[in-house]
Amino acid sequence: MGRTSTARERLLDAAGDLMRSRGYSSLGVAEICARAEVKKGSFYHFFESKQALTVEVVDAYWQGERTCWTDELARSAPALDRLRRLLDAMAAVQRRTKEASGTVDGCLLGNLALELSTQEPGVRARLEEIFDEQIELVAAVLAEAAAEGAVPAERATVATARAVVAQLEGMVLFAKLKNDPGVMDDLWPHTLRLVGAAAGQA
Amino acid sequence: MGRTSTARERLLDAAGDLMRSRGYSSLGVAEICARAEVKKGSFYHFFESKQALTVEVVDAYWQGERTCWTDELARSAPALDRLRRLLDAMAAVQRRTKEASGTVDGCLLGNLALELSTQEPGVRARLEEIFDEQIELVAAVLAEAAAEGAVPAERATVATARAVVAQLEGMVLFAKLKNDPGVMDDLWPHTLRLVGAAAGQA
């Protein structure tokens, strides 16, 4: 109970906070334990390795973000409006982080994908599943947009959905690099072009 | 002379090779020196810090890549053809790396931007300059495409050019994550949509 029962959760929270700003490789188990106020010996009671912990950090991050994705995409509104709200929400996350900490941290999933996908197969596999899920969610809303006549049916594909998520991740990269969430302000017009919607739509 | 005169170059080469596959944080100066066959004491004769070395690694990487960019963009051909050749060349780099090493390494500039732009201000500033230069090169070729009537004049902007480079970096991220350079096969049709060219053009 008490501190013991929350130690696992505190390790996950501490690792998530540290990884969002500093990535994976520069973190050691000792530092994660110190921030979580958990003894290093206890770490391996909860997690087999830093890699195993990271898979759970990634899962927890996506669990939170997925709630945002599915909430925005499940609203009662035209499909393209819902896609726009989702992308606006992603930009809002970067703005809030900048306001709170002074720094645009980017997307933990994209950061880890580029930092370590060639090195940590367990993390890579989980990240691949998550990005595939994001692409499927976008493809589903594009199919609805096509059914509503808002985008051409031939654009309502997984390939277009992948381009939309790639554009999002590329713009997050620039926002992080410039430490300026305003870089993402253009995301919507570019996305409209990718999906082939009429200019000025949504 | 001999080994001594090439020690600086060997340190840069070794660091570049290691960073392409493993990023920045997990590398130590000792490992870079061991791979370069240079004594650790000599490292600080050539470079003030690992960060200073990394700025030079980034410069050397972009010097090589920029030659490819300017060669492709300076050809005597319609502007959109030249842009297409540039993007094809970027995809070819990922295919060749996969064939040679079994692994898609991605783009060193994008990898480092996401791994450490919040941590190493000197590297961040140089990466920002390089991506700005890439965006300017694309904006210039879009202006030529507009003059040729191949894209609408209102799309020949820095914002569109940034979207093109963001799409490239996002697709490289997916190619690295999936260890599959084939992910980049769709890059050209998506780019045509971003720049507003007629379907089937170039």
C-alpha cells in the first residue's frame, strides 16, 4: 500500500516525463528511480529492463493520446470537421507544453521512432502498431468524408491517411526544432490538399 | 602527419557512422575515439566537446546531401521534374542503406532534430539553418514551376515548401520505423497534391 503500491506508477510517470524532454538513450535506470523516489533494487521487481519500461511508457502515452483522437473523431459533425479538430488538438498539445515548460517537446512516439527504432526491437514493434492504428483512424474518417462527398473516393485510402500522419509528424518536427508551435498553424490547409478536398472546405 | 593528419577526419567519419545508426546520446567520446583509432586525449585537441563535433558531423552530412540537392535541382528540365528527381534521390538513399546494412537509418538531420533539439542549442541552431536552406531550395524550384505554369502561383510559397519537406521527413520516419524504404514510393503523388499540380503531371 501507500508508496509501495504506487511505485510502479511513479516509475512510469517519471520515465515518461524524462523521455518526453530528453529521449531514451541519455536516461539511466538510476535517474528514473531517483525522480520516482523508488529504490533502484525495486525497479527490476516491476520491469525487466529499461526497454520493457519504455514499451509501457509508450503504451501509457498513446492511451492518453488515443482518448483525444477517438473523442475528436467520434463527435457528431462532418468527417472533415472532425479531422480538423483532431489536428488542432495535436497543435494545441504543443502550444500548451511550450507555455508550461518553455519548450516544444514534440511527439514522444515520433521522437522515439527516430531515436531508437533501429536499436530496440520491442519498442519499435509497439511504435509501429501505434502509428498503424493512427493511420487506420484517419483512413476511417476519410472514408466517412468520401461517403459525405467531401473528398474524392479515390483519396480515401490508407496511403492518403499515412500522408496526413506523415505531414503531422513532419510539422511537429519543425515545431520542436524551432521551439515554435506556430509552425503547425498551416497544418490544416496542407492536409486539405493531401486529401483532395475543395479549397476553403471545413 | 599520416595518421595524425587524418585523425580529425577519422573522428568525424566515425562519429557520423555511429550517429547515423545510434543517434547522439548513447555515444561516448571514448567509443568514437576507439572506432576512429584515435587516442582519447587527442579528441579534445580537435573538438571542444561532443556537441562541437556533432555540429561538424551535421555540416559534413549536409555538405554531401546538399550536393545531391543542388545537382538534381540545377538540371536542365522542367521544375517539377527536378523536384521529383530530388525526392526520388532521397528515397534511393534509404533503399541503398537498407541494401548495404539491412537497416533503414533515416535522415541524420531529422533523427538529431527529434532526439536532441531541446537539449543541445548549438546543434539545434545548425539543424534549423539546414532545414531552412532545404525549404528555400524547394521554394525556389516551386517558384520556377509556377513561372512555367505547372503549379498555381499562390502555392509557390515557403509554407508549401515547408509542407513538402515535412512530408519527406514524415515518410522517412515511417520508412525507418518499418525498416522498409518502399514506404517512400508514394511520396511523389502526395507532393504533387501539396503543390497543387494537376494529377498525372511530371
